Amino acid sequence: MKRMSSDPAMRDAAFEHNRRMMDMAQLRYEGKREGLAEGRAEGRAEGIEKQRLETAKEMLRNHCNDQLIQLCTKISLQQLEQLKKEIVSGFNQTEDYSEQSHLASD
């Protein structure tokens, strides 16, 4: 076991050093905890947004009107227009693929 110095200045310096180290460890712990909480909250928000967009896509595929989609999913008009473009683009790619495979089998 280490012996404590009998010099009061040395002892005070050692205690001060230990206190600073413990404070730094506490700050790191609290920062990590806050970071994890923020990360979880951000992940939940991203998941909710992704689900809202998927619901809107499904509603578009089922020919729901724009107002109903916006009311149910709370997405913006710009987001809705972007989803329409994605769906049309995906539909066109599927058509192109089926035409190519049909021509290849002839």
C-alpha cells in the first residue's frame, strides 16, 4: 500500500488531482448518457418519419386522395409530390424490366 506523504502541500495536491480525475470521469459518464439518450430520441424520430412515408406510399398505391394522405400522415405537400415521383419511377422501371424479359423470351 502506498504511503501518504506527510507533506501537507503534497497531500493536498494528490487529493486535488484525484478530485479532478473523478470530476472528469463523471463528466464523461454524463456526456455518454446524454449522447445515448439523444441518439435514441433521434432514432425514434427517424423511425416515425420513415413509417409516415411508408404509410403515405401505401395510400398512394391504393389511390387515396392527396388531402386524405396529408391528413393521415402529416407529411408536407413537397414530400407527397416526391413520393409520387418515386412511385411512378419505380413503376416505370418495373415495366421496362418486364418488357425486356418478355422480348428476351421471344
